[in-house]
Amino acid sequence: MLPPIEHRIATELGVQPRQVFAAVALLDEGATVPFVARYRKEATGGLDDTQLRNLEERLGYLRELEERRATVIASIDEQGKLTDALRAEVENADTKQRLEDLYLPYKPKRRTKAQIAREAGIAPLAEALLADPTLNPEAEAAAYLNGEAGFADAKSVLDGARQILIEQFAEDAELLGTLRSLLHDDGEVVSSVVEGKENEGAKFRDWFDFREPIARIPSHRALALLRGRNEGVLRLALALPHDPETGPHPCERRIAARFQIRDQGRAADRWLADTVRWAWNVKISLHLELELMNQLRERAEEEAIHVFARNLKDLLLAAPAGARPTMGLDPGIRTGVKVAVVDTTGKLLDTATVYPFEPRRDIEGSLATLAALAKRHGVELVAIGNGTASRETDALTAELIRRHPELRLTKVMVSEAGASVYSASELAAREFPDVDVSLRGAVSIARRLQDPLAELVKIDPKSIGVGQYQHDVNQSRLAKGLEAVVEDCVNAVGVDVNTASAPLLARISGLNSTLAANIVEFRDSHGPFKSREALKAVPRLGPKTFEQAAGFLRIPAGDNPLDASAVHPEAYPVVERILARVQKSVRELMGNASFLKSLKPTEFTDERFGLPTVQDILAELEKPGRDPRPEFRTATFREGVETLKDLVPGMMLEGVVTNVTNFGAFVDIGVHQDGLVHVSALADRFVKDPHSIVKAGQVVKVKVLEVDLPRQRIALTMRMGDEATPKPREARHERPQERRPPQRDGRSAQHGSSRERAPAADNALAAAFARARQK
């Protein structure tokens, strides 16, 4: 018998069974992963959020396996075929695949040719020929003629016997396991172009004649191949390298060995060998190819979702510019540049549209409007969306800064990915019912500079676009994985309950959209919350919800200073015990790092709150309400480098990592097209995982290796010693389809910020406008 589920998970995670039992009990009671990870460390032995997410996923799989196991046993038992040996095999099946292999012979199926032959009484012939190959097939078949059942001659009878053996071979669990392992270990994915699709599918030309071991093919390449097949350009197959001159196919040899079929010149040997060949080519190979290709797809999707999740986490936890008055600019040429000004809390103060480009070319009027808005509202930051006309708008802002140094403005380029999705959303309509859709995007751009996390939670994570082949993967699994990332990020930072939006509050542990709306409505009706305890008056916010959520909801200016920290209200007695011991007030204690470090955590533990909780409390008192996100920093885009044509191999630039994939990192260097730093060019050492070197939003220095204008591609390196000479694509182990196509509007990469010196004269501004006119 298999060990209990909790013991299996403990072995896989490398932890103690008691930790898993405790975590499972808490999750089953409705506790969230962030709550368990942060406030139940004693119970789980300190399992972190990553371990708990893995535990939660594995728990779901194994419970589904147990449910399916019970169904299989009941089904076989109803058929009267459940022997003790078969029951033991079913009960010890440790994967869904193994369980289904065992169930295959007993699984209700449509009426097959083999069943028809059995009903005609041909099964004894098949058994006899397999057991005694000295028998003559044609002679033996004569005794089984049955014209009424469709078996009027020896050939049809032998065909029926063959169908019975083929089905027997194809439903043998041990044989299927052996063949599956062989194909997985040694099989190759073979790709060829569909005849007549050479021109239409030119972007897949590197796959027109391609093969790679299925066990080693990376996820991004697998998804590229599968996309080519789905678009009708590529034909994919799973093949086992084999030289026909050396004898039968390796899989045929294993089928024959399993059923002791050998060619010794006996009467039935040739017929049995042909049956083996038919079983492999017509039945088993197709079944296993479909199965293994599906496994490849699932494995590739899993990795793609993992990559997306890691990038999303880096993006959500990017450094916030903070509570500073900000002007958001949503660039546009003919439609104008949309302007929105928000205050320190993100509240919309003013909007405008300026037309510095074609056809109006109202440069002076645009500058005057922007200067007036900045002065009127005390703007400190200018957030520029990185879409169409972003560099021209950047040049306009640089001119504004040059002409009005007294405004002390700082301009920053930010990603507008997903801004249009938010602008047209029901949420945006409720938030800004009287604001034009086009202007809502500018508000989002301004707010995401102030606090990326608070603004990006309003957008479907899939629309943020920091994944690889994100539209090719299972969308429900992708959504589930990304939702977990958002939940973990929001709770890691915590939120100000008096300023947070309903979408942000809805991501807090224990809350949902209804409770979040209730909190906002209660806040609007009764004024700001003065304490966490006051949250209990919110409709439908019961004790269990309060327990789950309270520690992640902050009240900076509340009656109790602890309400502004991550200390959970249930642990306030611990703090009171500390205060009584040291004879200090909580305000005197909070932030007093040197004194807090002198305390011994073991002196304040009790039966309920152990050492992990006390240590967390002291750390939180040392830096109350600390933000785990990094310090805000901007990148400097090089002046005069604004299009691909401005790039020169060997040029050193600063940029922002927009997306990290398994094959490298994409970097925005301010030319409207991200460049690729291949995994082999990320560091002066072997890099297995690009995420170990860079992450989305990181400011990096790069060197231009190669510029491919026709294909709009840029090859970069972070190894400054690399020579800037074009390399053969094969040397970079990267194929064109693995790179992202040129993107501008709604581009799927998070772009970082840019802060550059104002042009020394009007030349840069004039050049930018000239380029805009050309467009």
C-alpha cells in the first residue's frame, strides 16, 4: 500500500510529515497560503509561501488520484474481474498514468473489432496461436468459420484473431510502461513543413526540417513547434532513431519479447511477427505518440506559466516612486498626447489633451499647458507611456524640463502594457464615469509609477504580458498560477486600508470582491478606520475573515501604532508583555533597532506564540511597516539613440529588463523594440536559469552586438568583453521564432523608467518632431 498522502508530499518537499499534516489542516479550514506562511509558522514548522503553493497543488493532484482510484476499483469490481493481485496493483499506482494503464483493459469502450471477434468465438484461436507457434494459422482458422458473424473464410477469421491480440498487446500495462519510457528517453520530435505552406509559414522556416530529443527539448521551443502545427504549417511526429537494416523496430522487439514471440521458422511465427508490427504501427505507436506529445505540451506549458509567474512577481514588486504628485502622459500623434495629473494618493486632479505633433504641431501650446498643470498641482514626476510616439513625447518633456527648471520635474518612461485594457474596463468606468476612455489610460500610467502593485492589480494579469507563448498555454491554469502570484505579492507588501482601492483589497488574504467593496463603502460612509478592531463593524466581515486579513491591513495614522505594522492583532499580548518587561511605550520601542536587538526572543514565548512569531514581532517593531520592494531607481536612455537605425554594434547602453524567458532576457534600450540578451551572454559563466541573473524591471548595462533592421531584431550582451560582430545563429543556440515580434501598441513587456539629461539645445526636440512628421 502507498503511504498516506501527507507522507508522500513530505517526502517530495523534503520536510517532516507533521508539517504537512498541519498545513493541510489549516488549508482545509479555509486558511490562505499568505496567512499560513506569515502567521502560522509554529504549526507548519516555517513552511514558506513557495512550499505551501507546491504543497497545495500536489495535494489537489493526489486527492484527485485517490478519487479516481476508488472509481476504478468500483468499476472493475462491478464487472466481477477484481482479483486480489489486480486490486494490489491499482492501490499501489502512484500516478494517474499508471492507474489508467491498469484500467485500460477494463475500461468501458465502444464495440471494437476485437470484441466482435470474441463474440464470434475466435478468442481461443488467438490464444492457441500465441501459445503454440507450431500450429498452422490457416489450418486452425478453418475450425472457426462463422459466416453469420462475418467470418466466412480463413482470412477474415485470422484478421479477427489478430485484432484480439493487438488489443491485448495495446492494453498490457507493463508493456505500455516499458515502451513509454523508451520513447521518452530516446525518442525525437521530428518536424517537417506541410506541403505548400513554405511561403505562408516562413516564420517557422527553422522548423521545416528539424528534430530534437523529446526529453531535452526546452519549453519555448516545444511551444513554438506546437504553434506551427496548430497554424497548419508544421507536421510533427515522434520517432525513435532506427536503422531498418538492423532488424525490427526497437519497440516491436520489446512487444515480441513481452509475449515471447520469436522467429524460429515455425508455422505461426511470420503471422505473429506481422501481428506485432500491426500492433505497433496501427495501435500502440499512435496512442503513445499522442500521450507523450500531450505530456510535452503540458510540461512546456507548466514551464511557460512558471516563467510568466516569476516575471509577474518581479514586476508587481518593482520599486514604487512613492506618494508624489505625478503627471501621466499617454503618447499619441494625430490623436494627441493625453494628460492626467494625480495627487499623492493617486486621486485624479486634472486632465488635458495636447497636440504637439502632426497634424497640429502645437508645440508651444502643449508646453504651456503642461507647465501650467505642473505648477498648479505641484507635480514632481512625469510618467510617460512607452507606446507609439513615446520618444517624441519624451523629447517634449525634456524640453519642458529645460525651459522650466524651477518646476524640478523628473521624467520617467513606464510601461503602458494593459493600460488600454484597464481604460475600457467596467472598473475604470465606475472609477471615472465622467472621464473619457482615452484619458483613463493616462491616469493608469501615472498611478503605476507611484505604486506599480496597487495599479496593476486592476488589470487581468494575462494582459500585462511578461510571459513567453502565454496565449498558447492552458488559460485556466495560467490564470490560477498568476492569481496566486498576485495574492502573494499584495500580502507580502500589505495595504493601507484607508486608501486602498477595492481591487487591491480584494487580493488580501481572506477577502473577496464583495468584502472589499463593503470595506470601501463603509470607509466612505463612516470616515477612515481608526483601528483594525473597527474593521469588525464592516458588513459580512466575520471573525474568520478578520483573522485571515487583519495582519495584512495597515492603518498608518490609527489609534494604536501596532495597527500600522505587520504584527497580527492576535499577537498584541506578546507586544504588551515586552512593553511591561522593558518599561517603555510602544512608540518608544518601534524603530529602536539597537534596543530591540538586545532583547532575547526566548524570554517572551508562551504556549501559543513560539520563537518564530516572537522573532517576527521584534523584526517588525525594528522596522514597522517595512516595504519588501527595492528602492526606486530610473534608467538613463542614451540621447540620440531613439530608433534601430541609431544603433551601432559595440555601443554601450543602459536599459530596463522587460521580460525574462528560458532563453534569455529582453531589454528596453529606448528604441521602440526590445533587444535580446541571450542566456549565453548574460554573464561570464554558464547560466542555467536567466532568472538567477536578471529580473523584470531591473536596470542593466548592455552592449549592442548586432542589429538586424529587416527583421527588427537587436542582439545584446551583458558581457562587456564580447566582440560586437555578428555571430551565426547556431552559435547563439536560438531560433528566430523564440524572439518576440516587434511590438509597439499594447506591447507585452514591462518597460522601466528613463531619466536623461535635457537636450543641450532644441536640436533633439526638433529631430524628434521631424521623425513624428515622417510617420
